[in-house]
Amino acid sequence: MSTTHTVVTVLAAAWVGFSAASVLAGARWVVEPLAEYGVPRSWWTWLGVAKAAGALGLLAGLFEPVVGLLAGIGLVLYFTGAVITVLRARSYSHVPFPLLYLGPVVASMALAYTA
């Protein structure tokens, strides 16, 4: 495991964790778009929990690589679903937002398996 991988993974986990905390806290700048996209309010807590679990899984992956891989796969699927949701809602200007979270997760996964 390289220092670069560790730094990128910690930053990715912090970034995804921030996103999870924002949903769970009901930050207006997060939940208003969710409502606009048609995401049921009953899902919001579970979406936040899924992101938080993914962030913790990335960190755990620093010690147990398979956990990090599974967390990364879960987050890639999550944020891919977010992109699809935004596209279906025709909020094209919002597409970059889930990609900003997806990028560091993919970078962490790529760095974990290169050497």
C-alpha cells in the first residue's frame, strides 16, 4: 500500500462521509434537489446510511483490502445510480455533483490495485 493510496482513500472517505452527514442532517442544499429529482423522503436516511457505510468501508479497506474493494464497488454503484437519477430528472447541470464523489472513490480503488 502506497502513501498516495492511503491519502487518496482517506480523502475519498472524508468526502463521501461529508456527503452522508449532509443528507442525514437534512442540509437544504442536498435534500431540496433530492425532492426535485423525485427521490422519496423515506429513502433519504437510508441513502445517507449507505454513503456512511461506504466511507467507513473505504477506511477499513486500508487494513482489509477486500472490504475496501467491496465498499468501493458499492459506492461506484451508488453514485452511478445518482447520475442516472439526475439524468432522469433532466437536471443536466447537476450531473457533475455525483461525479465529484465518484472520482475519488474510483481513484482510491485504482491505486489499491496498482503497484
